[in-house]
Amino acid sequence: MKLKIGYQELIQDAMNEIETLPAEMAQKLLEDPNVMFVDIRDVRELEREGMIPNALHAPRGMLEFWVDPESPYYKPVFGEGKKLILYCASAWRSALATQTLQRMGVPNICHLEGGFSAWKSAQLPVAERAGKPHSS
């Protein structure tokens, strides 16, 4: 099967339209109360690799629904006006997600260059995923 557009072209198109933030610059924003890191990886990736400290986990498959105030799945944290820094493992999913949210009208959004892999390679802080509370 020959596709009209492959994943590499989709990612490149997204990269041409979005802001990409290098890990070293992103680290400087880690303590900024007006910035929210958003981890869009699968929960298994978070459990296996950890995540950026205090990042919000928003699974890629739910992101558009969590961001849209008209959606029954809307999460008010996305309406607080914070700068959003999306990331995934290698910055492919986050590039596409950032482009989509930007097209939806989400302001002040970017993604992490190189994703969580680049963050870890730069030996920047990593936290364990906070587990769900156990019911007694």
C-alpha cells in the first residue's frame, strides 16, 4: 500500500508550524507556576521510564477531548492559561499533538525537542509516575 503522506512528512509538516523547546530551556521553566509539562505517553511508558517532575499525564488518545471545554471529558487544568509543553518519548507524537492543539486554538503551546529521551540523556530531573491510590 502506498500512502499519500507518510508519518515522516506529517511530523515534518508539524515541526514547520510549531514551537520546539530545547531540553535545557525547558528545564529553566520547571519551577515556573505558569508552565505545565504535559506527558502524552502511554501509562506503561511512564511506569517504565519515569516522567518529568510534576508533569501532567494526558494520554495522547484523550488529549483533544481533555482540552476542549465543549467535550464531556474536559479537564479544567487546560483552561488555566498556562504555557503547555507537550512531550512524548522521541518528539514525534508530541509534534503531531502540538500541531493539532494549536489548530484547535490552544494558545501558548510548544513541545520538547527530542522528547523524554533527550531529557533523560541530558541527565535532567526524572520522577517516578505517581500511582493511583489503592482502595482498601
